[in-house]
Amino acid sequence: MYSCSFWTPWIQDVFNSPRPLDFGAGILAANRRCSVVPSPRKRLGCDRALRAVLCSSPGPSLPSPLSSRYQIHTGLQHSIIRPRQPNCLPLDQVTLPQKLQEAGYSTHMVGKWHLGFYRKECLPTRRGFDTFLGSLTGNVDYYTYDNCDGPGVCGFDLHEGESVAWGLSGQYSTMLYAQRVSHILASHSPRRPLFLYVAFQAVHTPLQSPREYLYRYRTMGNVARRKYAAMVTCMDEAVRNITWALKRYGFYNNSVIIFSSDNGGQTFSGGSNWPLRGRKGTYWEGGVRGLGFVHSPLLKRKRRTSRALVHITDWYPTLVGLAGGTASAADGLDGYDVWPAISEGRASPRTEILHNIDPLYNHARHGSLEAGFGIWNTAVQAAIRVGEWKLLTGDPGYGDWIPPQTLAAFPGSWWNLERMASARQAVWLFNISADPYEREDLAGQRPDVVRALLARLVDYNRTAIPVRYPAENPRAHPDFNGGAWGPWASDEEEEEEEEEAGRARSFSRGRRKKKCKICKLRSFFRKLNTRLMSQRI
């Protein structure tokens, strides 16, 4: 099977779907009530497709499909991996492509990695992919592939394998990645199982598109929306071209194509999640709910919408199962094999989702241990769904309902749109099945449910590993690497850093010094900078 995620399983190849970034629930043409632009993806054929509602995480969700672990089980529950941080997806965790390699698959990745690269052991080609073409960081120019992590800290970020791909600069990334996928298919035998992971950079900022696509939407008054629509159309054509290549080279009839976003849309940059509440980076449904589809001749029940509960951690065991392997909670995974739910319409084995627990983001003004029945500090930012209930604690993030951005002056005109009055609370409860727009808070009416879900947060938190959010390392500066982003630390240096960090923690515990006012001020601005940077994610 072949899988493209874009995934093709044996089933013969698994094509793990095109994975667009910041693709909100209000964009996909399959969701016609909220669609902004006609989608060529509809040409894939509704007779072989299934539409699904997918749940992701408000923070760094890219590790989840490749590790099948919640953020609390990767140490990445606080924020994304910054380019200068000595951090990456834990090396002791077996990734999806590594598991598929064990099953005899050829594995290829095209697109955005963003799972850390400070050591060579963190690179895609060391984590299970036979080949790689794409960027290591999270926010590059679509043509020049430059990425700046602050003033004066800029470098080139397009890599082929473990080498810098200087010669490919100037090509629009969406087109470049689609061409590479076609080349892989043309040079691979359909008799051999294949896994393709395509992580399109679109529609992440910066908003850039070839001029011919912008021209189609020249009548749109909102500039950001115009660029966004053009980028979506270009990505749609890339998906169409990849699907055509699957057919041309003999892979299609035994392929599974999964199209899934990594999180909600960024409303500051042309995205839309309306009528859902919130945006990318928040714990509201607009930040964690997305639409996707599975397209395959292998589906037993086609032409339908699935209401099964699916989380992005589920793709790992689902694809491994399609490939003839096994992956379960016994392997430390948080995902489930949801293929029977997708293909046959059976009930999903998943009954709950931990969206996240971020113990470092614990400054909600009205939260307390007392408000959490003495078992949970409601100042801690967290969200969980159990059955039809969703609970949020702490500060879930920006919580307005943001209509489609058709106004030319957007986002300055937000003040004239629907807004949520600031509430003096740190606990929210919603019946998410009956109220997906999160308009009726039931926390006051159902304290029994609140307490039960808080207890589940406590259970999950007991299994969490420590947050890994290290300080930035000046050696990561691209100037020290020939002008490009890339690995900078050796194994010996990593061990020394860990030893120094351990000594520093012991020293700090021993002295128990009170923070001075200047330290508190620095801490405040550090947190403020982190929140501002999150808008760029």
C-alpha cells in the first residue's frame, strides 16, 4: 500500500497527506458553508472520499502525527521549538517513518520539519526518512528560503538530505515540493511500499503567492485574504498534480491520501475559523479543530462525512496498521487505529482528547487550587475533551468569534465585530457536541462534570515528562554555519550542557534566593516576548 500525508500503505504504499499549515476550519471547500475559495481538491472525486472533523493541539502539533504522543509526553507542551534552542523531538521515541521502515517501506519527506535540528541526530534523515527536501525551521520566505529569528539573526533554510540546497532558491516552495513528490513517484517502483510525508509550508506566513494566482482574486478588498486565497489555490493545484502523478506512475489504486491541517487558522493573516471561537494558538475550537479528508479506492464506505472523534496522534497507529504492523499504547503511544471508523463507519475507539497541559503558563488571574476543588490549580492553562464534554482552565487564549475577513481595513475593524466580554473566571465547560461554537458555559451548572474532568487532567499530568524549553544558544547563529540554519551541537557538548544545567538547578535549590525586582521585570518581559512571538508561529 502507498500512503501520502500526503500517505500510501501494503495496502502497498502510504501517502501521508499534504499537510497544510494554519489551515482553518472555515477554509476547506468541503466545508461549503464556510468556504472562501473553490477548491480543485473536489476534483479528486467525492465518490472515493470521506470528510472528517479532526482535532489537534493548540501548541506545537507537528510532533504528534510522527510520534503519536501528546505534547506532555514529548516535553514540548509549552511552545514550538525556536531555531536557536538546543531542542528536538525526543531521540528515544520511535517515529512513524522509522516504524514503517521496519515494515519494509521506503520513506520520504518533503516540506517543513520544525521538530528541531541542533544535533544531526535530530534531522529528518536520522529520524526515519530515506530522503528529505525542505526547511528545518518554521517560518521561511517562500522564494528565498530566508528565515530571521530576531533582528540580525537571519539565515538560509532549504535543505536536501543533510546538505544546504543553495541552488534551489528562487522557486516557490509549494511548486517545488509538488515537483519533488512527482520525481520521487517517477523513480520508485509501484511494486515496493512507499510512504510520503508532504508538509506544505502553505498557508503559513509570510503571505506570498505567484502573481498569476493573485490575479484571480484581484477583486477581494482585504489584501491578506486575497493572498491567502491565492496560496490555497496554488496548494490545491499541487495536491491535484500529486494525485495525477500517483495515477500516472501506477500507485493510485493502492493508495491512501490523507489531507490534514496542523491547527486552526491564524486570523491575523487571512485565516478563518468562523463560526468557531478563537484562532490558532488558543485552546478554543477555532484553535484545535480542523477539517480534513481521506481519499482512497480502498475506503469501504465512501461519499460521507465522519463524525468520529479523531486526533492527529491517531494517524501513526492507523498507518502502521494499514502497513501490516502493530502500534499501541503498549509502545507508549497516545493514538488509536481509527481506520475501521474511517473506512467502515464504525465507532471511533477514541473517547477523549487531551488538548494540552502547559504548567509554565500558569498565571491566569482568577485561577486557584481552591477553584479546582483542591485537586487542580485552575490557573494552569489546560484543555481536555471527554465524550461530549470539553473543559478549559487557565487562560485559553483569544476567545472572540471572528467572522470572515471581508473588510478592507481588517484587522483594525475587529472592534466593530462580535467580541466576548472579559470574564473573571479560569474554568469553562461546554457540551461540545451540542455547542461546538462554545457559547454556553455550563461550568456553574455542572460542577460534577467539572470535577470529573479536572480529575482526568490530574491523571494525565502524572504521566507528563518535564517541559523542555531551553535557553537559546548563540552558537546557533547562521553566521557560524556559512549563512544557513543547521546543526551546531555535538554529543559531547550536549552532555556538558545537561551537566551544567543540573548543577545550576542544584545551586539554585540550595541558595533559595528570592527573586529581585529586576529579575521579576526580566521574567515579565521574557513572558511578554514569548506571547508576542507566538503570534508569528
